[in-house]
Amino acid sequence: MAFRPLHARVLVKRVDSEAKTAGGIIIPDTAQEKPMEGEVVSCGPGARGEDGKLVPMDVKKGDRVLFGKWSGTEVKLDGQELIIMKESDIMGVIA
């Protein structure tokens, strides 16, 4: 894939959620919510601060992250459904 986000933007691929509850009930595709967890595919270089210096990103390629339900813009690149979002839309990195 030849896509590189600019500034403080991140390209994220959603991680598939479980289709079964803890009690063993299978949830059909139509009733499942989109997961709010994903893996960082690509990152921009970072944002510019007030002084013009580059502020590096806190996330890197391969990080598993949590983000808001309505965060980012969904795009389709090379047949994959991905999300482009600002780094500030990411709530945290899963260790």
C-alpha cells in the first residue's frame, strides 16, 4: 500500500470483535457493533508546535489502540477497510 498519513494523522485497521458473548450466545453480524479497537498501520511524522518544532507521535506502527465510536474517516485502500484519524482521537494504547 502506498499511503502515508500527513501531520498528526494515523491510519488504523479495526480488529475483529468476538461473535460470541461470554455466556456462549452467538451474535449475528447485523446486531454487532463495530469494534473500537484497532491496529496502527501507518503514522504521520507528527504535528508542529507553536514554536514550529515537530512534536513526534506517541503511537507507532503495530500498536493496538482504543478510539472513540465515531472517530475518524472510514476509507477503503487496496480492498481493506481502514480509518484515518487524528492522533488526538486515540484514547490509549493497549499494552
